[in-house]
Amino acid sequence: MNATLQLARARLGRSPSQTATQVVVLAAAVALLGAMIVFIGHSLQTMTASATRSVPLDLQGPVRSYAEARTLAAKIAQLPYVSQASPAATAPFTGVSHSGPEGISSAGNGSILAVPPDYSRKVDTFRFLRGSLQPGQIVLDQQLAATLQAQIGDSVALRNGSSPTRRFRVSGVALVTSPDLLFQPLQPQLGPAPAQPPANVAILALGTFARTIAPHLHSLSPASIGSPAVPGAQAGVQWQVQVQVSPAALTGTPSHAFTRSGQIRNSLERTFTGRIGFVDNLSSALETAAEDALYADALFIMLAVPGALLGLGLAYLAALGTVERDRRELALLRARGASRRQLLGLVAIEAAIVGSLAGLLGAGLAFTAVALLIKGSVGLTVARAVTVVVACIALSMAGAQAARLATGVRMLSDTVAEGRRSVRRTSRPLWQRLYLDLAALVLSGLIYWLTASTGFSAVVNPDSNPTLSLSIYTFFAPALLWIGTTLLLLRVRGRVFELVAKRLAGNRPSARRGFLLASAARRGAAINRGLLLVGLLLAFGVSLGIFAATYDQQAGVDAQLTLGADVTATAPPA
Amino acid sequence: MSGGAAATGRLAECRGTSVCYGRDGSAVTALADVDVAIDAAEAVALWGPSGSGKTTLLHLLGGLLVPSAGSVLWRGEPLSSLDSAARGRARAGGIAYVFQGSNLLPTFTAYENVAFAAWAAKRAGARAQLEPDELLELVGLASKLDALPSELSGGERQRVAIARALAQAPDLLLCDEPTGHLDSDTAGRVLDLLDALRGRFGFALVIATHDRDIAARYPRLIGLADGRILEQASS
């Protein structure tokens, strides 16, 4: 093994320019795939981050009492994947009034949100426009403050049915940004159900609320279906624990983050079995993002797979550069007594060395290209960087191994004398004898016919569930069409081109054109390689076209589903 | 033979030529102060062991190599001082090679290999007396016109190479171990063929060989060793 390794190194080192050319071409080829992995990975992670950020309140767990809310929140806050856990409560009020210089202003019923004073530092369900939340005082939603014409320092009276009216000094005005989540009915079995938010919202410090308002209202039971589905009709105090999941726990693709968020919720519920169940706003948002990410997956399938094939083809072509020399040298070694195993080991080691170098260089090129093309951070984690490097190395090694091992195997199946020939006799390849090109085209047509006759479409119609549905079988038809067309091109070259070239060259060429055509007619391998590359490029182009058409069609369907008509964008009047 | 008539007088000459490969401490002297002249229609054998400088001298005479010192003349004109393109034109106009390996173009048939050389020579102003198929018939390959090099034996390939050289209508044919890859019977037939063709077309022949018996077939022998001429004999 050691001798084989040394021989492989010597063979590569003795022709540094050829080795370098192979490495550079392979690297350029695999850089395409590497860049695509980085880019799509970045896009998916951006979707995850965006979906996570869009959820102001991750988990809401209804509990029986203030004490239990405080106890559980304190325990949950200690867990590693939790960034914030707060006890909170919501309750109705029947009216609020303010006596000012211009008389008494009143507002109708609404809801109270009770949270700890430091709540808004980590939870983004409301933000202060003026002032802050102070124990014993009240913060008014800006709409309510406007209705009451109340300012900071004024006193407002809060009524709640038969309970005594309570007066609070206004300590701030806030904009409640997520009233639909804050005041939704909390039924863990049913999940999130954001609904029409209350018209008037007042915010109290949780301790103040527990001391002044809560004793006069009954507490809603977590298991009670009696929790009203209509906001404003809430009959009692809804104690709850609000939990924010640590963003560090939600990485990767939206579907991965969705799975993870579900695991976190289950873990919480198992840890406090029977004491709390959660309404999972986070999973709901991530599930939607994961469905949207199907577009990215489709993008990957439609772009990266043909791109990878293109890269593999280029890698194969790059590795073919030294095939003829390899064939003669390997035959010479075989003539000197080297075993088949030793020779295959030699070419495998050479391909591994070239592939590794090219993979590393390709990954570097990919990172550089993405860094240059995408502004800002691409969120490249160590794991993803390693994935890209491994993918690049694997692809370049596959390309190098395919060409070299094919040469080695072919040489071993020939006689030594045939292998040492400077010019080889050629025979029809196996796929031509098996008519795989025609088989692929027929199968492609059959799948197209089947999908068309069953009315299946990759794009949903307005009558169906508005979720993108992709079947792997949908991709078989174009894939087989690409393969069949490319192979047919090769076969056509082998027959028609040779006949045409021969006819044009004439039997006895005597001028430049004749010599060129005569030579071209016999350069089957080189022309086949060129055609293969053209085929792959065509496949890439068709793939892009199909994706663009599918995307446009889906966007049109989405617009019709949402608005009932196509959207027409017009420039604003000058 | 160039232009259809045999040349007369002195064709090629090396005057005090030396060739060194490498530089400074690693320099190797392949030829040292060699004087050789080749006249029209004569046959000369360059004989010597491997590394004696035979191939280097052939390359000098054919303008493939520029000497480190001294000069090379072709038909009295300095060849070594010409640029590469001009030396190429001079070669196409009268100097042909037959190498140890036939060096045929692999995607051309036997006919096309010869026809291509004829076409290139014609562009340089030379015209062979015979057409490519006639030249192949002359070397005994009339039935192999459409055979690719991979379909020919070693002796057949070498005969195609000779026909290809003749298609250039050479005044000087330089052969570098033309029988090195052949068995003795085939080698004998190739040498006989070269002699017959020289008799018919009147070109000068310089053949490099390490085989003393082959060298002895020719009326003039130049012996080389370590880049120097050891003997010159004419019979």
C-alpha cells in the first residue's frame, strides 16, 4: 500500500501541469455545487430565522393559579433551551373612565394583560410609547389612552362587573402589537387560534393584578372548554406561563426547526406532566415556513441536481485529460507484473489525491463566490462548512474516480498489448447495445402520459388545499428525458455525424476541410464528451425554465386564492 | 526531388556546431565542435551507441534544433539563424523525417496521413512526383489505404511513415533508428525499401543507427561517441 501511494504521488508529481489543470477544472466544477449548497442553506436558515422572529410569543401554557404560574415559570426559565419564561394573566374588564379637565371620558369593555414589570425586555407583544410599567399603576394601550384622553400621571377608574371599581395612576402608554395572540383562547388540545382582539387593552403589573383584580374574579381551568373562543367574553382570569424558546435551539431548515420546536414543547409538557400544556404559536409559524420552504426544496431539486450532474460531467471530463496516458502506463505496469488489485488501488489513490485537492479548492471557491455575491453574513456554521467541504470533495472524487477507474477497469479487461497501443480500437459502449437511450425516452413519455391522464399537477389548483404538493415521480419524466436525449445525441453522433462527415470529406480528402472532417468523424470520444456537456447544459437550462414556469404559475394561483383575481401592479401616478 | 528534379551539390552542413543541454553545473554537452556535410543524393549512416549524439545531429541537420555554437547551413543558406517559422518552411520544402516510432496521426487512415503531408508540402511549394495512393502502393500498402494506424502492424506503420516522408518530395530524408521497433526481417525489408526509393527519387539519406551492420550498408559512415565524431569512412 505504501509503495502504491508513493507511486501514485510520483506519477502525479511528475506531470505537475496536468495534475494542476485537473485539480483546477475539478475545483471549478464542484464549486458550483458548493456555492449552491451554501446559498440554499443560507436561504433556508434565513427562512427559519425570519419565521422565528415573526412569532412574538412562542408558547402559552394555561395554569390554575397565580402561585402555580409563578412556580412553573421559575422552573421553566432554568431549562437550557428556554430564553424567557414569565407568569402572566389575562382578564376582562367591563369599563374604564377618566376624569379630566374636559370632563369624564369612558370606554367600554376590554381586557387586562398582567405581566411582570421586566416582561417587555424579552417578549415583543407590546412596546412602550411613553412611560413604563410600574407596580400599583396602569399602562394603557394607545387606542384606549386616546379614547380616555388620559396622560401619564392621570388617574383612571377600572370597573369589572360587581367588583369594586379600582383606581390606577397611568404610568405609561403602549402599543400592543400582538393582541390576537395575547388574548386568544388557550386550549392546548386545539392549538393556536388567534382571533379578533379586544378593542380596549390595559396592562397591569402581575403582582398588582393578583392583589387587586384577580381576587374578585374566578380563575379559568386549563382543561375547561369553557374558555371562551370569543375575545372580550372571557369570564374569568386566565393564568398562564408564557415561554420564549432560545433561538439557538432553532437552527437549520424550517422543517428541522419545526421538528425541534415540537420536541421542545413535548419535553416541557413531559417535564411538568399534568401541570401544564402549551398552545404552540412557534410550531404553527414554523410549519407554515416549512411549507413555504418546499419552494426552496424544489429550487434545490430543479437547480442543484442538474447543477451537480453538470459538475460531475465537468469533473469527469477534467479527469479524462490523462486517460490515454494512464491507459498506456497502467498497461506497462501490468506487463511488469502488477496485479489488478494494485493497479486499481493505484488509480483509486491518484483519484483520491486529485479529488481531495480539488474538493478543498472548490469549497474555497464556493465560499469566496457566495461571500462576494451575498451581502452580509451567510450564517456559515462549522457544520454547514464541513458539509460543503465534504460534498465538494465527494463530488470531485466521484468525478476523478469515475474517469480513472473506468480507464483502469477497461484496461484490465483488455489484453496488455491492446492496452499499450497508442491508438485503441473502439467498440460500441454497453448502453448503445442495450438501447438505454430509447428506453429512457419511452419511459419518460409514459410517465408524462400517466401524469397528464390522471390530471396530476405540481401546482395546486384553486379548489384544492393551498399547499404545494410535489411528487418525486413528477421529476422522473424530465430526468429521463434529459438522460435519454443526451444519450440519443451521443448515438446520433456515432451514426449520423460520422456518415455526414465522411460524405463531406469524401473518400480521398485532399484539402483542409476534408482532413478536418475525416479526423472529426473518428474523434468519437472527444465529440461525445462535448455533446455530453452540451446535453447537461441543456438539461440545466430546461430545468431552470421549468422551475421558473412552475414558480410563476404557483404565484398566480396564490394570488387568485388570496385576492380572487390576478394582481396587477401599476406605477404610482407621477 | 523538390519540384520534381533531384537536387545537386551540397545540401546540409554543420560547421563547428556544439549543442549543450542544461545550464552551468548541470550542463550536458550532446555535441561538441562537429563538422559534417551532406551532399545531394548521398547516403550516410550516423553510427554510435545510445547517447552519442546521433539524434541531436539529425535534429541539427533538419533544423529542428538550434546549435549552442557554430552554424547549420541548408543549401548554403544559414538555417540555424532563421526563426522557427522560416526553418519550418525550409523543412517543408525539402527535408523529411522518419522516426523510430512511426508517429502517424491516429485518426487519419494510411492514405490520409500521406495525403495530409502532401497537402502541407504543396503549400510550402514542393510537389511529389506521385500521388498519395501511388506512394502507398510503392511501399507495398495498396490494400491498406483505408486502414487506421491502429489496424496496421509495426512494419506497415513504418512503411506508411516512409510514404508520408516521400509525399514531402524531400531532397534530404533523415531517419532516426527507423528499424528500432522492428524485427530483423521486417527491418531488412524497410531498409531495402529505403534504398530502392533513394535510387528512384535521388534524395539524400541520413540514417542514425546503433547497429553496426545496418551502418555498414551505406557508402559513408560517420561514427559518433560522447558528442564527438570519432570516425568518418567512405567506401
